[in-house]
Amino acid sequence: MKKYLATLCLLHLFFNMAIAQTKIIPGAERVDVYVPMLKGKSVAVFANQTSMVANTHLVDTLVKRGIKVVKIFSPEHGFRGKADAGEKVGDYTDEKTGIRVISLYGSKRRPSDEDLKDVDIMIFDIQDVGVRFYTYISSLQEYMEAAFENSKPLLVLDRPNPNGFYVDGPVLDPKFKSFVGMQPVPVVYGLTIGEYAMLISGEKWLTERANKKEEYYKHAQNSKDTPFHFLVIKCKNYDHTSKYILPVKPSPNLPEIQSVYWYASTCFFEGTVLSEGRGTPKPFQYFGHPSLPKKLFSFTPHSMEGAKDPKQKDQLCYGWNLSGTPEEVLKKVNNRIQLKWIIGAYKLFPDKTKFFLNTKSLNRLAGNDVLMQQIIEGKSEAEIRKSWEPALGNYKEIRKKYLLYKDFAP
């Protein structure tokens, strides 16, 4: 009996060890690796509500460990993540910490030289979702350029990409560069935030001044007296086959992993008059319009936190419901952008001259003016996807140079 109990205890121990070894650990949770680099320094942190170390915010974690955090920079949706998409957020003092928060999604999008005068080291820690028009990678670029141009060391605390298991979509044409797409990458680019930082640095896609400083530090790195200038703290137990469920919603309108999975496909509806589900419990899983056939799924968008004035507010809409379990949604997405929904909605829409918004926002999301025209011309999904292939294949080769983790099968 004693041997039996001892065997059970050993099996229980090994089982727990196996779980501990396979749990994905974001870079921010590897505090013993990077906190020693921050001792005695004035630290600036780019963060939002996703910047968690287990159950404690990164800023609180650093302060508790005696790190001097002198300022916080915040992206779209603000430091606490409650602002609407696109809403301009001003500077303020965070009530919980008393630290000054400088918005980089309002009157300015990058730290000024003055902002960084009293800073010794900069940290970036934001949960990305791996889709080009999700603006945190644009914020990352602006932050990197400010760090390099001002000769400030930069730590990027890497986090898993919940859409990091495939690459798909049209590659952005530089003529359509905007804050929802700054670089020639596809809609789903298959890199973690740390790998993406390495890509835009390695391909010299930063400002000329930032690129020159980058080269200087690379050459100076041979000296033992020169500290690092750019370092990615890797995740543990993550690779590009992982299906990582986000522990914190990355923004108000991505409340669950199913919305994250559909986002690359259904965010295109932001360039149309259709509701993309903002103001409902299932943003990017519901989409529709009052003028579509009444036999379709029905829903009504309402004003709510993160969607104070959604499209088709308080109007009964008819359209589609793509919700389901994470496993069901993953199967439907099938590792690719699904164009059949926007193609189908356009075909059913009664007045096609009013389907797309006059702001041409679909072009900014697609990164070209071709997709809209292809839909208008009635091109099939297969035809549209074929037009992506040359640029997409070229990007996939570039991407391989910057992988920090085992890749998915091609």
C-alpha cells in the first residue's frame, strides 16, 4: 500500500511538472530576467490593461520591486483600456499609482525628446492580436523610433500572438500607409510583437535617424562597456502552433478569443455601412444592416463601454452570427482570411452604391484600392486570393529571418 501511495505521489508530481513546463509564460512574467537591468534607473513603460504579470499589472509589479517608473505611455483605448476605438485620449495622472500617463493616441503618437529627457530605459509591453490594422504595432514602431533616436535602451517584453499560427491577406501597398497599416506586411503577419519589432528594425523600416542609431549600436555592441540598446524578452513554452487564449481582453471590442479569431476577416466591415457587431456582446462575430433580408440573423447594436456610438445604433439589423466555441470558430476560420462574408453581404445589399463608406476606409484596412474594386466587379474569393500570392510569398521569406520561436508547418 505504501509503495502504491508513493507511486501515486510521484505520478502526481510528474504530472504537475509537465503542466508547469508546458504553460506559456509571457516575457513580462520572466521578472528575474529583466528586473535586474532596471535597478537604479528611471524607467518609462508603454502599457495598457493587458500588461499583466500573472494577476498584477506590470507597473505595480515594478514599483513593488523598487523600480523607479517615472512615466507611463498609453496607446489606443488608453492605459486602462476603456476608450472607444479611435477615441482621442489626453494625458492624465493614473489614480492608482500617481504616475503621469502620456497618451500616444491623441495629439501625438510618439514620445517627444522632452518626454524622454529624464528616462534611462524604455519598456514596451502590450498584448497584440497579430492583425495589421490593430494599431498596437504602429504604436510599437513610433515608440521604437523615439527610443533609438534618443539613444534610450529599449526592452520589448514579448507576448504570444493568438493569431500567430498562420499568415494570410493582401500585403500593404506603401501608397496606403496609415496608422492602421504602416508597413508592407499582410493582414495576418504571423509574428509576435517581439518578432515584429525585430522585423521592422532588421528591414530598416524605421525613420532614417532611427536606422542610423541602430547601426551605430550594433557596431558598438562589441564593446563590453556598451549596454544593450534593444532587447526582446522571449516567452517560454510558446511556438507558432500554439493556440493561446488571452487572459485579458486586448480591447473593449475584442472581449473573447472568438472575436480575436474572426477579427482579420470581419473587420473589413468597418469600411462599409454594415454594423461589425460593436455595441453587441459579440463584436466581429455579429455583422449586418437593417436593409438586409429579414430572414437572416437579427441583432441590435446599443451604446456601451468601448462602443458609445456604434454603427446602426439602436437599429434592428439583419445579418450573420459567426459565434461558437473557440474550437468551432477556429475550424470555420481555417487558418485563412474568410472573404465570403463581405462578398456575400455585398451581393445581398440592395443599394450597392451605398455599401462602402465614402471615407475609403476599406482601402486603408486592405492596404490597397484593389480589394474594393474586386468585390464590386464580382470576383470570386479564389480569384482575389490568387492576386495576393506574389507579395505574400515574398513576405513569408522575409518573415523567416526574424522568428524567435518554432514555426508552424508551411
